[in-house]
Amino acid sequence: MFSSWDRLVGDEVAEHAQPVSLKDGELTVRATSTAWATQLRLLQGQLIAKIAAQVGHGVVKRMRIQGPSAPSWRKGPRHVSGRGPRDTYG
């Protein structure tokens, strides 16, 4: 299923979303943007039906849609928990 993702869901969806894992009938998909993640959530029922028609019923029972991962603002090997000092702007 992972190797033929573009054939299963279509070129446009495959361009903006990639499957990450399939475990216990739950397919995890990572979208390229939050807008595409929302779109995939709306198309979830149709995508499951398309996949079931080509791969088999019951292989994918539900989908978990993830947006892009946020950048890490953590720099360097040491880190102090909390918000830190906020008096540097005034």
C-alpha cells in the first residue's frame, strides 16, 4: 500500500500527503500543511473507501491525519523548563 500510495488516493492527494504507518487498521498520514490536513480529514471517508476498493475491506478502518511538524525553538545542549524571563522587552 505504501509503494502505490499515489495510485490509491490520486496524484493531487499524494502530492500533499504521505502515509507514515499502518497499525491495527489505523493508517497514519502526514500532510504537508495544516490546510491539507483539514482537507484530508474532510475526505477521510472517501479515501478509506478508495483504499478498501483497491487493497481490501478491513485493511484500513480509520485514519489519523497529522499536520506538518512544528520547528523546534530549542537550541543547544542545555534547556531550562518554563517560559523564561519575560522582562527583556520593556
